[in-house]
Amino acid sequence: MYKAILFDLDNTLLDYTSSELDAMRRAIDHHRLPELSGFEWETFRAVFAPINWTYWSERVERQIHISQVLQYSFRDTLIQMGFDPSLSDPLASTYWKLFCSTCHVMEGAQNVLVSLHGHYPLGIISNGIGEAQRARLKTGGMDHYFDHLFISDEVGLWKPDRAIFDSAVRAFGVDHSEVLFVGDSLQDDYRGAASSGIDFCYYNSEGLTAGEAYTPKFAIQSLSELALLLNRSSF
């Protein structure tokens, strides 16, 4: 019988992709980039994405703050597209403010939290940035559902490190076998939960093939399935 449910946040409960695109387009419009000769939104996105991913993935090792990740990403993108890189700082600042106040929710997320809240203690384990994650949850009216939030830049631990999962289990005062973790990433979520001895529910909204190396306890394609699983099971 599970006594606590933990969730990943981005692309599990909150739609990171939609939030990013929404904030990005509004920031670009605010700074009037579409008025520049030769500017194309699709080209900007295609150039920005791999640059931003590189800076983001290296941020811990290189000790780069999120503000620098964004500044460098916008700077390099503008340079590559042949535009004035001095726009990068104000563009990054505007984007971050907009992103932190933008909350697109994954389908079924609100309903599943309502159904579980009060029946299970709920928590978050996220590799995101605390300022953004807390603000987005508040914007979406979802922050009150959670007893504990474990956000990597606040606790100094990153999934799939089992230590962040162990910390969450200790906070709830339960055994590892009494916790279910729900997430969309086999690399970060499954590996971290498995190494900590926590059952993992793979939120596989796109119906991807997991591969033989991954054996989640459960797999769901919609969040509504989670409440059904918990309601009918005597794990």
C-alpha cells in the first residue's frame, strides 16, 4: 500500500514545451524581433534549441546560473542568425519573467491531483529551477496540493542521483517501498527511482517503446489512469 506519491514536474504535470514556446514568442514580440529583416520564428527556434540544451546540460559542471544560460543561448542564437547580440540580455530577462508566470498544464493533471489530494501526501522531485517551478505551480493554482518540493537547484541534488529520492522519502517518514514516483523520463526519473528502491510509474503519453533495459512497475498514457490504478489496487 502506497503512503506517498511523488511526481516529476515538467512534461508530467506541467507542460514545459508549451510554456517555453508561449513565453518565448511573447518575449520575441515584446522586443520586436519579427520586425527585423530576415527574422523567421521557425529558424530562431531551430537554432536556439540545441544551443540552449548544451548550456543547460553543462550548467552544473560549469557553474553557470540560469540567467547566464539564457543570456548565452540568446546571444549565440542571434549571432548565428546574423542579428545584434546586444539584444540577448533584455531578451533573456523578459523571457524568464514571462516563463515564471506561465503555466500550461498537462492534460488530466488538475483532475488527478484533486482525486489524490487528501488521500495521499504528495510531493515533487524536479531538476528545474526553484524560482520558476514554484511560481508556475502557484500561477496554475497547483502549489497547495504538495507537502514537499525537492527542486534540484535548491537542494543541490539532481536526478537520477538516488540521494534526491532518498531525501524525499525521509521527508515523508515512510519506507521506500511505500512510495510511488510518477515521471516521463526513463533516463532521469526511472533510473533515479529504481536506484532508490522506489516503484516507478512511467507516464508515457506518446506511447514510446521503453526498451528491455527499463522495467517500470507501471506505464500509463494518460494521467487519469493513475487514479484508477491506485483506486483499484492493493499493492
